[in-house]
Amino acid sequence: MKRKKLISIVLASVVLCAVFSSCASSTVSTGIMNENDLKALFCEKNDEEILEFVCHDFDSDGTMEAFIVTEKNDDDGKEIQSLWFISETEYLYIFDIGDFDRFSQLLVIEHEDSKHLAIGRSYIWPPACETHIWDIEGGKPNIVYSKDERAVTYINGILMATDTWIPLSGRVWDHYELVWDSDKEEYAESFLYTES
């Protein structure tokens, strides 16, 4: 009788372990990570100071991706900023910028079926700027717009790229509207107006 009870207890334990194991493995296998999970994963892989952490489901595939700007000091003590990308399946270094330039802007651009990230880069000397706009293709970051001397922002609800230059009469700003062409997968620029 005691032996039967012991066998029953062992069998029940095996069944319970199997149930809990399958629950645990199914939870892990879904692989759905939120912003905090991605940040923790990034910090496991990278110990640089995080300046910006921009997390969204950029390609509307049901999983989150993040672009990260970090800062560190090089061997000469100069501050170096780096751009990174992380998702559940990817951890990518994109590029560094050096002592005389900084990432100046991270702007999320929303479209009907996706989001893009505009990343500005400002040069301290000589003073200048450039902007790259990234989307996600095949789970990896991809540049869909890149221009020197352009700062991208929303002005009165319109996505604009602004070019600035300095003639003898003083500083001038040229404003261009940016329109996303989802068929060509690129941004088209159309001139709007000049401001001085």
C-alpha cells in the first residue's frame, strides 16, 4: 500500500513538472520583449552610458526594436558617442561620432504601417549638421534618407528638412517638405519656402 502511494506521488510530481516545464518553455519561446527587457538586454552586452534609448515596434511586426545613443571616453579622454540597434534577435553597432560632433536629435516619424527614426548629427566645428532617417527591413536598420546640411523636424504638422546657409546678408533657412513614398521606399523632397 505504501509503495503504491509512493509511486502515485512520484507520478503526480512528474506530471506537475512536465506541466510547469511546458508552461515555462512556451512563455520563453514567445520571445516578446518590452522596452525594459530590451534595455536590460542591451545593458548586459554594453556598459557605456546610455544617452538616448528610443524603443518602438518600428516595422509593425509585433516585436520591439530600439536605437540607442551611448557615450564613452576614449584613451585620450575625448568623449565619443555611438549609435546602436537592438531587438530580440539583433545587437548591432552602427557607427561612432567623434570629438567635434554630437547626435543632436532623435525624432520618431509615424506612418500608417511603420515608424522611422530621424537621427540628427551636429558638427561643433565647423558648424554644420546632417540627418539620416532609418527604417527596419528584415529585422535590421536601413537608411532611407541621408542628407548633409539638413535638419529634420515637424513644423506646423509638416515633416520638413531645413537647410541653413550664411550669405553676406545673414543666415538663411530653406525649408523642404519630406513625403514618404512607400512604393519606392524613399523620401521625396519638395521646396516650400525660404526664411531669413
